[in-house]
Amino acid sequence: MWFKRWLLGRPIATAQAAHERLTKTVALAIFSSDALSSVAYATEEILLVLVLAGTSAFHYSIGISLAIVGLLAILTASYRQTIFVYPAGGGAYVVSKSNLGELPGLVAGASLLIDYILTVAVSVAAGVAAITSAVPELHDHRVALGLLAIAIMIWANLRGVREAGKLFAVPTYMFIGTLGLVLVMGLGKALLGVKVDLPAVPAVPVVEGVTLFLLLRAFSSGCTALTGVEAISNGIPAFKEPASQNAAATMTWMAAILGTLFLGLTALANFYGVVPREDETLISQISRAALGGGLLYYFMQLATMKILILAANTSFNGFPRLASMLAQDGFLPRQMRHLGDRLVFSNGIVLLGGFAALLLVIFRGDTHALIPLYAIGVFLSFTLSQAGMVQHWRDQKGSGWRKKLAINLSGAIATGVATLVLAVTKFTHGAWVVVVLLPLFIVMFRRIRWHYKMVDWQLSLDMYERPPTPPRSTFVMPIGEVNRATVLALDYVRQRGREIRAVHVDVDANETARIKEEWAKWGVGIPLETLPSPYRSFLPPLLDYIEKVREETPGGWVTVVLPEVLPARWWETLLHNQRALLIKAAVLFKFRVIITDVPYHLGPY
Amino acid sequence: MWFKRWLLGRPIATAQAAHERLTKTVALAIFSSDALSSVAYATEEILLVLVLAGTSAFHYSIGISLAIVGLLAILTASYRQTIFVYPAGGGAYVVSKSNLGELPGLVAGASLLIDYILTVAVSVAAGVAAITSAVPELHDHRVALGLLAIAIMIWANLRGVREAGKLFAVPTYMFIGTLGLVLVMGLGKALLGVKVDLPAVPAVPVVEGVTLFLLLRAFSSGCTALTGVEAISNGIPAFKEPASQNAAATMTWMAAILGTLFLGLTALANFYGVVPREDETLISQISRAALGGGLLYYFMQLATMKILILAANTSFNGFPRLASMLAQDGFLPRQMRHLGDRLVFSNGIVLLGGFAALLLVIFRGDTHALIPLYAIGVFLSFTLSQAGMVQHWRDQKGSGWRKKLAINLSGAIATGVATLVLAVTKFTHGAWVVVVLLPLFIVMFRRIRWHYKMVDWQLSLDMYERPPTPPRSTFVMPIGEVNRATVLALDYVRQRGREIRAVHVDVDANETARIKEEWAKWGVGIPLETLPSPYRSFLPPLLDYIEKVREETPGGWVTVVLPEVLPARWWETLLHNQRALLIKAAVLFKFRVIITDVPYHLGPY
């Protein structure tokens, strides 16, 4: 207990919840780390596709980036409207479910859950890659480093929102500042014609020509830059009042910063003619060239690593909130519903960390293998969310609804087209995994809710006819030894008018004689029945006896009383209670049989 | 249950035990497979040491083998006497403990337990090597093959003694017969000067000269031939009456066969000038030469594999019996004491198989790495056992005791010297592991017995003053939902004059209001107390309340009544009872607090 307090901090009262709200500055750091961090790999992913048509195709990256930034602008306008309509949090699940119906809601919910897990895995993998670009010796330990990072994140998030905010505000602004410096210095050097130090460009074989499909694939890859922009619309209740206004303003700022950094980096990559390499990330190459290699370069790599690791944090805010909403609607286990005593959804945090760690181990910490799985879920939920908003305006109307509908409709169409492009161009590269997982999640959601409904129905008191008198219980006490634990259990259970049956399974004749003698002294007149055991096992005769007693009293219960010796040290439990465990396991699924353990606590010696 | 029956056979009644006794023919097969099988590697182990002084030193192997056979003769004479003195089974543990005292007994017991585990691991590894000598393609799968063999042995032994005997009699005699044929044909060919087909002798570098230490090391390595000869003296109760006479006769036969095969093989290796090779066992080379390679050779390899795998079976008889004896004396956990329902010690069998499998995996199935760990424990227990017999004759005297004492004394001295030689020459090759493990085992034995003694003392009724009236219990019922499960639990527990406290932890005001309303309908007039929970967790307020109730009734008990919903499918339990689990874990180590689970079994839907 004290360990939990020390690790996670003192509990926070429900009444304190309002004081835990975030300022815009802190909220920008927390909710935009995911979106901003994707700058670290989006340009590289575009060039990795274009390189198939040779380095001469790289100039297409400018146009592709502009298209992506255009998409970002539409999306931002679209989501700003959602923020005002759903001030309690307008995630894709809520918006789709309330406007389009349950199934689209569940599709959005499942996409988002998958996406949150992948965000953690991808961001951690890319963050570790930033470090191993600067310190190649650590390359072999990247899975271990990633797992360490996930463990730290679980810890930070279990401590709670505000403190997590403090921890994360600094690195986000550090990244924005340092990458800004890289862009200013880099573009300055390029414009002034200062020669920069770049690794020799390797000979790149031309594999295919510049086709529309290739350009669409490059566009799909670049779309990872937009993952995470929805985070703010899910987290409105975490903002200080007026929450919606603050959230919308933060959203605009985030989009502006994201667009600038992404376009700047793509432009600089083109100016310098940088080619993606296996052993060093693109952003590392550009930073090294622009900053000239020294201490500032290492600072930049550190900032990249930090924002990527912290980007995963967006998911640690989003996943547990979404899981809690799904659980409240009965689609996930009930224990995910509740806020923990630090005002966070503890179960969801641990679950998310666990899944992400699993993915990291399976894919051995490789960013490029994880990214194709990643964007399709995000864009599917974008589309459903915008389509839900379109339906909202059609239903609700209100002042200027036609203009608002047009904005959301353009968002829905743009993201819908992007989703199709992603699904088609990335299908064989891993997007199929998401296509398989989605229906499985939805089946699971529905199965869980069906279960809860059926259980509620079976447990309902609506048609229940209570028996006029409480049922009688016969108490069966298996006697293996006559000692203080046995006597204590007997004294706990014996009462005037109660039927107690003491039984001993006769495995060894000498022992049985001894037990009988001792029982005569301590058994307060209750007779000790002996159960023969021709096969030396104590369990079958006992179970037969319990069955017999149960049949003798129709409608009645059998309570099995077990004295349980609890040693002072944990390893000593291996030396006790094996029989009690076997008995408990054997009667667990029998009707009208109850186990009562009477503990006897041993002292240390 | 039916699966267990089908796998392991029907239970066998205690009264049937006598019918499970073994004839001499079957007993020879069961108890001597360990000793005989070591012929498959003992000669090779001797040559592997001598080869350090070049192939010219090989002729020393004849003398060394004769010394080992001399040791075998002394040991057999010595053990025959033990068999008559301890007809109930004269293992080293019993003989040392009853004559020399507890500590020597425990040393012998620990040596034997370690040795049994190593026997299984070594025999299985060598058996698999016999197969991979003939079929080199399987070399990469040797660990998997070994684990499969261990699994089959666990299965066979859980089925019981007699049937296991049937399974093992054929291969032992097959091995004796086929190896006999190899020796007759091989020596015949050698004497008649028939040219045999042997692989070219590789150039052997001379690493050291022929020193006394080298010869002693070779002797130590060859001593593995004697491992397992004590098996019969442990298993006398398994023989048909007159058990001692039958056992002694079987022992003599076994020693004669073992000596003949071992000497014959060493002689043949010298005649042919065979050199140990990495890719093929010595016995495989000799068999191939003597039998001429064809089907008969493969039959020989199969027989070698089978007897080696089955040699491990000796341990499956010995280990559980010894563990049961140690458990009866309080040195091992009590659950190892009992015969299972097929008249075998099931716990010991599974434990032995598990440890051996672990060793096999750790040493990656390599025979030569395991053998140095192996013989020292055996010889230590030989020495202690013979020394115990010497003490026995000094104490008991009896007719002709001086002669009998002399025989056992010579046995004790011979094996004692061999133990010292083994410990010194093999110390750095792995014998140190045993030297480290032995004290650890003995500390564990004593720690376990001390624990049981202290527990018996704490539980003893000798000075116990029973309270004049049974203690009162207050019943605390945490109410999370009001449904059939809750009402059933309430009806189970309510009785006239009983104090029942229904409590609800107030996490959510709306829910609390609903629960109160429903409880008013179903709570049979018991008031529902509401426990405030400022931190939203239900556990701390509940624990505080339980604590308060316990303090209100000094000397009394608190019984926490938990309705438990049991779903029809196992995975559905993940969706229920999380709170009940948390409550149970939290109060487990509280004094005078008892949990009563009232199960509600859901039907399938």
C-alpha cells in the first residue's frame, strides 16, 4: 500500500476533479505530441516510396506534402465544429454512434482502439530509432529500450493527468523550438548557398516508373503525418473553462505548427537532396547537415526521441477514456468503466501498455513494419466522425447549418477518399491486418454486451418468487487433523440447532484411529463419520458424501467448512492447504454447495 | 475425469497391492536398466580421457575396466547383505539414517535425489545420441526428442508399476541379447582375423603424458558404469515373496551381466583400436564394425536407445519412493507422502520429470556435459550406505557378524576412495555443482522440517484453553447490485438473532439512490448503510468499515458475505467478480475475518 502511494501519489478526491483541468499551453503539449511527432517520420515515408522511381522523382514530395497539408486544413475546420457540438468529448465513437447508429459507432470505436495501440508501438519504435541514429551502439537493445519507455509511460499516466502534463510540456516545446531552428538554419544555409556536410548519396536503382499508383502510395505513406489530430476533440473535458473555445483555439494552433514543420522539412529534404538510409533516419541526416553535427544535433535527436515517446502519451489519454465509454455501454468488461483513485482509468492504461509492448516485441521494434498497419484505422474513424457530423446538421439544422454541413461534408469526402487510397495501396503491406481485426473487435463488443444482457435477465428480480423461508444448510466438516485450526473452525460454525457433519476419509487405519480418539476429546459431542477410501485418495469419497447430503435435503444447501492454516511467509503456503485447494476446485461448479474457509493465522517463529 | 481414466487406467485398490509384485525376470528388466545402460557410454568416457595421452595409452583401459569390475564385485557382495537386513527397502537414506544418524542420512538422501534427476537427464541424452548416431538428420532435434521421451516416461509411470514393467521388460532383454551378439561376433571376427570396416582413425595430438592423475581421471569417468547398481536394494518390496532372496539373486545376475558386457566392450574397443569421435558414439562404431552395418546394426542402435531411455525409468521408481520417505520424516512437503490412485507416488513422478526436462534444456541435450555431475552423488551414497552397514554389524552383532562387517567395510573403503578420486579429478568439470547443491538441499530439508515442527507446536491442543462459548460473528454484506444473486446470498445468511450489516459504497450518487430503492424492496428490513468514498474506489471504505465492526466486537468475528456470479463458460468469468476477488485478496491476512462466497450459477443462453 505505501509502495503504491509512493509510486503513484496520494489519491485525489472526486471534488478535486475541476482543479485538474489543463491550460491551453499544457493541453497543446499533451494532445498534440502525437500529431507533431509524426513529422519525424512522415517525410521519410513519402521518400521511401518515391525512391522506387529513382531520386529524380523526389520533387513530387513537395506536391504530395501540399496535398496532405490541404487535407489537414479541411480536417481542422471540420473538427473545430465537432468541438463545439460535443463539448463533453466528441470522439469518433460518440459522434458516429449518436448520428449514424450503433454499427458505425462500433467500427469507429474498434478503429480507434487499434489505432491507439499502434500509436504507442510506432511512436516508441521511432523514438528509439532517433536515439540509435545518434548512438549506433544501442541498435541491438532497441526492443529493451522501447519496453523501458512503455513502462515509464504507464507509471507517469497512473499518477494522473495534471502531473503527466507537467512531465510532457517541456519536451513538446523543446521539439517545436529545435526543429524550428533546424528549418531556419537549414533553409538559410540553402538560400545563402552555404555548403553542408551530407553523407554520399548511394546509387539508387530505378525499380518502377512514376505512375499514379506510386504517387498515391507516397501520399498514403505521408498521411501518417495527420494521425493524432483528432486527439483534442476527444479530450475537451480536460481543458479549463470555457473548454470548447480553448480546445478549438488549441486545435488551430496545433494544425498551424504541424503544417509548417512538415512542409519545411519536406522542402529542406528537397533542397539538400537527402536520400533515406537504413542506418540513419531522414530527420537525423537533415538536422546533422543544418546544425553542423555538434552538441545541438544531439539535442535535436534527444528532442525527437522525447516527443515521439511522449506522442504515445496521447493514446494513454485516449485509450482508457474510449474503453471506459465502451464499457459504460456494455461493450467492454465492466471493470474498465471506473476512474482509479488518481482520477485516471487505471485498467485501460495498463491494458494499453501491455498490448503495445506485445506489438513492439513481435515486430522487434521496427518502425517501417508497423506504420502500414497504422494510418488506415485513423482515417476510417476520421471519415465516420465527419459523416456523423453531416448527419447531425441534417437532423438538427440550426443557424447557418448549410455552411457547417458543407465543411463537414468536405471533411468526410476528403478523408473517405484518403481511407480508400490507403486501403488499396497499403493492403498487401499490412493494412489487411486491420481489415481482419476490425470485424473481430466488433464481434467481441457485441458478444460482451449480449452476455451482460443475458446475465441481467437471468439475475433480474422482476419475476422472482422468493422462497417463503430461507433455505436450510447442512455443514460438512472434513477432518484431516485435530488441532487448533480445526477446533477454531468448529467453534466458528457450531450453533444451537445447526446440523454439523464431521467426516474423516480413511486412508490409513492407524491415523484414522488416532483422529477418532482426538475428536472424541474436542468434537463437542458431534459424531465423526469415517468414509472408506479403497483407492487411497481422499477427494472422491468426500465428494460422494457431499453429493449424498445434498440429495438428502432437497432445496437445501451444503456448506463445506475448511480450516485453513495461513503461514507467516509466502513460500510456506506451498507446504499447506493442498487438500483445501483440491476440495475448493472440485465443488466450485456444484449447485447449492458453499465453501467457508476459516483461516488460522500462524505467527512467525 | 474420463480423460484421466483413459490416459492412466482405472484406480487400483490398496488391497490389490500384493498382486502388483514383480517376478525376478521382470524385476531384472526394471531395476537393472539403469546399471546396464551405462555400458553404452562408460568405455567411451574412459577413452575420452586416455586420448589426451594419445591412442597408445588406450591399452590402460583394460586395467581400468578390470578395476571397475572389481569394485562392482565388492559392491554387489556388500549390497546383497543390505538386502537381507532391510527387506522393506534398504536405500542409502534409510541405512545411513538408522545407523549413522540424521545428517549422514540427509546427505545420502540429497545425493540420491540429485542423482535420480541426473540419471534421467543423462540417460535420455545418451539414448537420443544413439539415434542421432544412426540418423544424423535428427541431431538438431535432440532436445525435442528428449523432452518427448520424458513425457512418455511420466505417462507410463503414472499408469503404475506392473504395467510399466511390461512396457520395459522387452527392451532390456533386447539390449542384452543384441549387445551379446555384437561381442560374440566382434571377438570372433577379431580372433579369426576377419577384416572389419572401421572409419579412418583421425590424427590424435598428444596433449599430456600418462600420469597417475590421468589414469585416475579415466577411472572416475569409467565409474559411471556402476551408477544404478543400488536400484534393487531400494525396491525390494516390489519383488514377489520371498522378496529378499529374489532380490539378492537378481542383484547377482545383474552384476554378472553388467561386468561381462562392460569388459567385453572395452576389450573389443582395444582389439579394433576404435577412437572416440564427436559425430558417432563408440558403441555405434563397434556395432557397425562387428555386425557389418546392415539392418542388425540399426536394430542394435534402437535397442541402445530404448534401454537408455528406460534406464531413466529406474529413477521414476526410485525418486518418488525416496521423496515419499523424506516427506514422511517431515523433510519434504506433505503432499509427496501419498500413493496416488494407481498405487504410485504421482507427485514425485511429475516433479522428477519436470526437473530432468529442465536440465535437458539447460545442457541442450549434451551427454558429456552432464556425466561429470552425475557419478559423485551415486558414489557418496554408496559410501554412506556401506558405512551404515558397518555400523549396523558393530551394533547388532549376530552370527558371523565379523565376516559380514569385513565385506561391508571393504565396500565402504572401496567406494569411499572412489568418491574422493571422483571429487578431486572431476571437481572443475562439473562435480562442484553437486558440492554446492548438497548443502542447499540439506538446509532445505531441515528448514521444511523445522517449519512443520513449529506449525505443529503452534497448532497443538495441549495447552489450549477453549473459550467457554463459541465466538459471535457479525455478517457484513457489501451490496453492489440488488439482483437474484444478492437475494440468494442474503437468504442463505439471514437467520433469527444474527447481526447482518448491508453496506453500499457510494461511488456514484445516482446509482446509490437506485440501489437504496431496490434494497428497500428486497432487504427484509435490514437497513442499508452507505459508505462515502471521496476517492471513488470501493475497497478502502469497505476495509475501514470491516475494521470498525471487528473492533466493536472484541474476540468476535466478521464474516464478509459475497454473492458470486458463476457464468457457464470459463472466459465469461473475466467479465465478473473482479470486486469480489479484490475484497478476498485484501482481507486474506486479516485476523478473525472470514469470507463466505455464495455462488449463483448462471445457465447457458
